[in-house]
Amino acid sequence: MFKEDFLHYIWKFKRFKSQDLITTNGEPVQIIKVGLHNQDSGPDFFNAQLKIGNTIWAGNVEIHLKSSDWNAHKHQKDNAYDNVILHVVFEHNGEVKNTKNNTIPTLELKDNIDLDLLHNYHQLIYSKNKIPCGNQATKISKFEFANWLERLLLERLERKTELIKSHLKKNKNNLDETFYHFLFKYFGLNVNSIPFEQLAQNTPLKIIEKHPQLISIEALLFGQAGFLNENLDDDYFQRLKKEYAFLQAKFQLQAIEKVTWKFSKLRPSNFPTIRISQLAMLLKKHSRLFSRILELSDVKEIQQLLQTSASDYWLTHYQFGVVSKSKPKKMGKTMLNIIIINVVAPFLFVYGKLQQQEKHINLALQLLEQTPAESNSIIASWEAIGFEPTNSATTQALIELKTNYCSQKKCLNCQVGVKLLAAF
């Protein structure tokens, strides 16, 4: 069988035999306008125009697999369905009425749908491929696919916008504080994102602004992260511990547990100790980092602003008290790209939306267009069927397509799926 959304597709694109249609009561039906597809609650299609018998009707269309679904969904008790002028079903198994006890004309499509179309729909929906349409997706013209990816990129940015706006509300619309939280989260990657978020929440940005010296910022962050609770025979460690004791008492701070942090299976350059020091250096340059970004209009300037490295102590350390071979601990290009893609670009997009400033929206898009393509399992699945993304604007769109369409089998909401079915 199939889901109701297939019937929505059938009706929307008139993919059925539309000649000599008759209702279940024997009245001829002529479709003038199928109506506007409604994705929210209420009838499935608004403002349809139909000729039933000798009368032209304007109103809504409701679609179900079976007629009995009308009552099962309690539409007979819902005034929102009183303006339904046609009930479209795959299988008719009983008359239906609205709240005024008027019978709704019903159109059964069971014998009007091409079986080949149904077969091809099944192939998409029940495909076990990571990308359901597989190699067929490459049959779509590059122009059409590029247009679809542009829409998907905006969808993804809009999705991130809602997440950022919800955090903004919690932070009393303080953009710099909210940016600071997201920056910490993505510095932790997937492994340490949660403790980094907790660290930002437990260490308000305003405290860092009041103590902008590097020793104070590192003391705050390492202390709040729970790394200064030991007693090590290490001069720098002891300096940080002393500074943190003062700041903790001054601001009534509560540290998180050190056991929260994960080191195993991480490259030493990704150890939370190194990332915390890199963040401290970044905050020393500009505590209100997003406000500084808003002053810039060039992609390279933003990239340069975000460049950071751990402090001198970490030249010969990856963990406190454990000496290692001297090596600068600069933030790598991969990490820089992660921050641009997941934090900077979305925040510029949100700011542009909130302030109705196209220049910031365009700058967000430029950042993604000038940032290299991401490399992960999702992108690998697209590359396996012949796609070669060149920048992160494309990879972000492909991630949106895979996550919110392919994986959820929403082929009928996808321009690729619709195009492929239209070819049959």
C-alpha cells in the first residue's frame, strides 16, 4: 500500500486519469483548479475550483486513503471542514457528512491511477539505499538540482535561525552571550559539546569582560571546567589555581565536574585542555566576538579574526603537568571551517533577518560559498553516487536533503523525487 502523501502528490500534479471522472453518486467532475496544498492543520487543499454536475464550486478538498478516515479523524464534528467541496479517496467505503449534516461528494481514484507510477513510488519509498533515488538523482538537470540546493540551504539556515532565536530568548536577546554559548558548543565537537555548553552557561561572558587578562580568562575557564581541583607541582597550574580561587569567591562560581570531559579516542590537538586555551586566547582578543564580526564585511577578515592558538604553556603540554614535545597548538583549518559553518554564518543570517539587513544575509551566504566542502558520512554517500560538492554551501544543502528528506522518505516533498516520478 502507500501513505496519504502519495494521494496528495497524485492530486496536486493531476497524476491520474482526469477524463470522465464521476463521483461515487454518479455526478461528472471537472477539475478547474486543484487548489493550494496545505501543510498545516485543516483541509489538505485550499481554494480549489471544480465543476460537479452542472454547478461550479469553489472551496477546499480533503484527501484520505479510505472514505471512513473522514469519521475516524472526526472531521464530521469539525467546522474547519464544512467548506470541503470534494472528498478524494483511493477507496470509497461509505458516504461522509459535515457538521451541518450535508453529504460531501466523494471521488474514488483507485481505478484512475497508473500502476507503473505506484510501482515507481514504492521503489523510492521502500529503497534501502542511503539516498533512496540512488543513481537516478544524477538524471536531474544540473540547473534544476542547483536551484533545489539553494532552497535547501535557506531551509537549513532558517532551521538554525529558530534554534538560535530560542536561545536568544533565554539570554534576554543578548546576541554576544548567545554567540559565546554556540561558539563553545562547537569547539567541543560532538564528543565534548555538552561539557563545553555547560562551561559557557556556568561562566557568564560579563565576568570575562571584567577580567580581560589572559591569565584570568584561562583561570576562569579551566577552573570552571573542573581542571584546577588537583594539586600539581606545576608553576603555571598553581598560578591559575590561585587566580581562580579569587574569582570563584568573588563571583560565587560553581565549577562542573572534571569527569564530564572526554579525552579518549581524541587526537591530542582536540583535547579539551587545548580547546579551552584556544578559546581563552580568542576571548582575550575580543570578548564580544560577534559584535566585532558585525563590523567586518570581508570573508578573509572574519577568517583572520577567528584564528587562534593555545597559550605558551601549551607549546609543551597537552594536559596539565605532563610535558610533551614542543609544538604550536594553532586552531586548524578544519576547526575554523566548523565554526564558520555552524556558528558564524547562521548568526549573521539570524542578525540579517532580525534587523532586515540583506548585507548580513549575503555575507552569511558568501562565507559558506567560500568555505571548503565538508567531509563526513553524509557527504560521502552523495559522492558515492556522483556528486562532487565544492563548498560548504553545497554540503550544508546536501546534509539538509539527506537528513530531512531522504532519511525521512519525504520523496514527494523533494524536487528530485517529484521530477523522477514525473518522468514516468
